[in-house]
Amino acid sequence: MARIPVCVVLLGAAITLSACQSIAPEEPTIFEYTSPEISGLMPLRAFPNPDDVCELLGRSETTAMLEEDGRRLIACPKHEKGAMEDRRKQGARVVGNATHWVILSISERRVR
């Protein structure tokens, strides 16, 4: 039986590991802001405050199937993990992704 050189085995392992480390769809693809409209979203205003990075969303083709009675949709840039965590602490839950944005659903009572 022929022996495979160690360097060939290591090279194969490195290629396999690098293939396993591809970016998952929910991970950020960029680290800068892009317009929510580019992702098919209809922003109404910053949420929850005028200086926040998340957006309260209006209805669009992208979000229509995610809507629920008594809940509103918001979106945060995927790389803004702190803002998303703050929204989760307010009771929001992730319901989808739209290119560079994470879509969350939150109770209408939390929207002022």
C-alpha cells in the first residue's frame, strides 16, 4: 500500500477546514451601512429613538409574509450586534434576513 506524504494530508485538511469556515447567511457581509431599500425593506423611521441604527419597517414584498397581528417589524444592520441584543431585551425576536439587515418582530405595545 502506498504511503501518502504528510504534506499532502495536511494540505487536504487545510482545504477542508477553510471550506467549512464560509460565512453563514446570518453573518455580516459588510461592516458599513447600506440603505434598507437596497435590501427590499421600507423604512419608516429609526427605532426606538431618532438616533438609533435600527429601523421601524412599513410593509413591502420582502416583509409581507413575516407580518403577524399585534406585532411590528423592525430591521437592524447585521453587524450591529449590540443594537440587536438591545431589541431582543425589549422582547423582539429574529424572524428573517434581508441582505445586510436582520428583521425582527416586536410587540406593537413596544412601538411608540
